[in-house]
Amino acid sequence: MATTRILEWLGRFYIFLLLAFLYLPIIIMALMSFNASPFYQLPFEWTTDWYASLWQNDQLIAATWNSIEIAVITTFISTVLGSMASLALYRYEFRGKKLLQALLFPPIAIPWLITGTAMLIFFFGIGIGRGLVAILLGHVALALPYVIVVVSARLQTFAPELEEAARSLGANQWQVTHRVTLPWIMPGVIAGGLFAFAVSFDQFVVSYFLSTPGQTTLPVEIYAAIRKGFTPEINAVSTIIIVVSMALMLLTARFFKFGGEK
Amino acid sequence: MADQLATGSRRGLKPALPLLLPAYLWLTVAIFLPLSAMVFFSFMTDLPLAEKEWAFTLGNYTAFFSQGLYLTLLLASLRLGLEVTLWCVVIGYPAAYVLAKVLKGRSREAIFLLIILPFWSNGLVRIFSWAMVLREGGILDTTLNAVLPFKINIDLMYSYPAVIIGLVHSYVPYMVLTCYLTLQAIDDSLIEAGRSLGASRFQVLKRVIIPLSMPGLIAGAALIFVPVVGSFMEPRILGGRTGTFYGTIIEDQFVAVFNWPLGAALSFILLAVVLIILALAAPVLRRAG
């Protein structure tokens, strides 16, 4: 019994170490964004200058707006199209359904380096070229499978008898969807939407290959800045990004328990 | 499992089409056609743009096999993928076990979320944060020198270990997630039965727990190995000059050298390798799913 106790406490301590490994670098980066020394020298001296100078950096601000704009549009399009597809996959039985479900796998499983370069070649070939439109096309495609998976998971908890009941009471197809099905799957749709926003807002690789100097997103701009040299300004903007994306995922978790208790 | 529950209450593709088409058309235009185009372009001498002369060629592929460099880099990337995956197993599996079998209730839920959270945050920024820690005169260097009585020089930045550390940090939550899901499904009574029949803790682990959680391990390994083999941003930032891998060479073809057909061929070879790995893992994944 005593050994079990000791092992359990060791286990808890181990989890603590893992969490430290996962969070320490992020916390250090955030702290350094408030440190006065531009060369990250200690002792620590508090300042918010780096955040203030972000406002002077037009390039970063423009890229930030692009990122937000693309993430919002991506969220809207992929949530609508993804929810529609999930409904169809749930409601109807047809040949090739398994194939359609399997086709959601490649965008998630194939490394973004391959998808990104392939998009670059194709979009160039058909005349779309690089830029914000190309980035948007890519982001929606990357977000769609996530939305479909999340909404479909929510649909699994839906009782189809409810739709039947509504129909037998005289509701038409639109009313059934609008009044019965949609309200039920709403938490899934919202979670899918938040996922889509995160996929787009955090996306770097695909955006990187599809961007041009004037038309980039925030992560691409940060990558360019890192390769030129480190500055606390990048820490500041990185800290903002990480806080935003973690807050988004916490929000998602509220709407949709992924993996936790069933 | 999903298919039995999915109540295809009504038959026929026709009524489903209007709902399906927009999403799948989008995927076709932005994923499937580009992948096909990439295969096509990889057999060309030049891009058929701006009245440039082009012809079909196998040259891009013979370049891969005749110049040892590309093959060496692919092997280096495969090795990197293997090492990162192994570290993720070593670090992630025990954590998943504690999460599934030791922690209970709300604390389990909270810690699970805490482990998964960084995984869903910006990968580029997390890699960058390691640069803060690992550089000479960085936090690790300063802290160790403040604590230790003797002077040591820690400059892990721009080295192979730095790349490993950054990638393991990025991907270990994946392993915790997949292993946790399979470990959680193991009935505690199986473990108790093994113990009461006289098996040691180690024997139970070896004979019961690890075999039963194998699908989670394999799923995690595949989901980590594949993107790591194609990584280029992490080696660039943390590896510096030592960070030349297969992924960075592909990046170069598209953003620096502008040899797109060769880049397409290299990408396609990587895709083939990835598909083979996924196909090998697929039977196990299906059983787990």
C-alpha cells in the first residue's frame, strides 16, 4: 500500500515536471517582453516600451489585421460549409460515404510543407497567384476537416427520432433543420468555429508559401523578423499571439470536451 | 463505430449533394487538385509560365537519386523524426499513464486541458520561445551559472539537440493525448487481476498495460513522425547552420532557389514516404478508432 502511495506521488511530481517543461519557455518569453534590456540581459527591469513600440510598427499592424480578417472569414465559411457537410454525412446513407469521410484525412495528416508548396504551384498555375485570396482558399480547406469532425461528433449525440417527430408533426425540411437539429448541434458548431479560427490564426507554413511581401499574415511576419534577429518587440507580439490562441482553445474546451470524460 | 451510430435515416446521394458539394468542391480546389498539380509539375523541366520553354523530364527524380545530398538529407530527416518520436514516447507515455490511472475527477480534467493547451497554440511562437531559453547568455545559461559553483558554458542554440528539444516540446502533447485515450479504456480490474495472480508491477506493465495501449502508442507515433519529417521552420530557427534537413531543402527550392519542379519532385517523394508510413500504421489505427 505504501509503495502505491509513493508511486502515485512520484507520478504527480512527474506531471508537474512535464507541465514545467511545456510552460517555462512560454513564460520566459512573456517575461522578457516586459524586460527593459533589448539583449535580454538580467537583472529584470520592468517596461512596457516594447508593447508601445508595436503600435509604431506599421508592417506588423498591417499583418495583424490581415491575420484577423482571414481568420474571421475562414471561420465563417468553414463553419457554414462544414456544418452542411456534417449534416449530410449524418442524415443520408449513400455509396461512397466512407470515401468522403476518408477524404477529410489528407488535409490533416499530410505535412503542411507538402500541402503548402502544392497550393503555391497550383494557384500560380491557374492564375490566382500568391496573396491574401490564396491564403484564404488554403486556410478554409485546412479548417474544414476539423469543423466536420467536431460537428459530426456532436451529431452523434443527437437522437434522430427528434427529426422524425418534428416531421410527423408537419414540419418541413427547413423547419426541422432550423428548429430542431441546429439548436442541438450549436455547441458543436461553435466549437468547430473556434477551432477554425485557431487553425487559421495560428497557421504559419501554408501562409508562408502563399504570401507576398505586401500581403502576409502575422506569423509569417514574425518568422521573417526572427530570421533577421531577435528583438523584444517580437517577444511582445508573440506573447499577445500565444495569449489569444490559448484563450481561444480554453473557450473551445468550454463548448466541447475533447477527449476528456465521455 | 461512427458508422453504426450514424443513422443514415434516408438513402440516396441526391438529396445529400447540395449539402456536400460546397465543402468538397473547396477541398478539391485547395487540396486535391494542388496535390495532383504538384505530381504533374514534378515531371517538368520548367514551369509552363510566361512563354518559358518546358518539356517533360524525369530529371527532377534522377537528381534525387544521383546527387547523394538529397538522399542523405531525407535520411537525416527520417532519423530526426525517429528520435523525436522516441523522446515523445519516453516523456509522454508515463504522463498519460498517471493522467489515466492515478489522477481522478476535476484535477484530471484540468491537467489534461493544461497539457493539450500548448499544442493548440501557435507553434512558431513556441519554437521561438525556446530560442530565449537556449541561447548563450540566455535563461538556461544564466540560471545554471548562478546555481552551480563552477562556470559552465551552455550554448545549445543552433545545435541538433536544440532542434530535438523544440520539436519534442511541440509534439509531446500528441503522444499524451493518444496514449491517454487508450489507457483510460483499460479496465482497472484487468490490472488488479494481474496483480492478485502474483504478477509484479513491471510484469503487469509489460504483459497487460503496454500491449493494450499499443494502438495509442502507434497512433501517436505516426501523428508525430509524419510532420517532424516534413519540418523546416523548427530546424531553421533552432538549428541555424546545423539545421539543414529535407524540409529546409524543399523550402529553399520554393523561396530561395526558385527551382519549383525540383521542389515539387522532392515534395512528392516526401509525400510517398509519408503515405507509406501512414499505410503501415493504418491497420492499427483502424482497430483503435
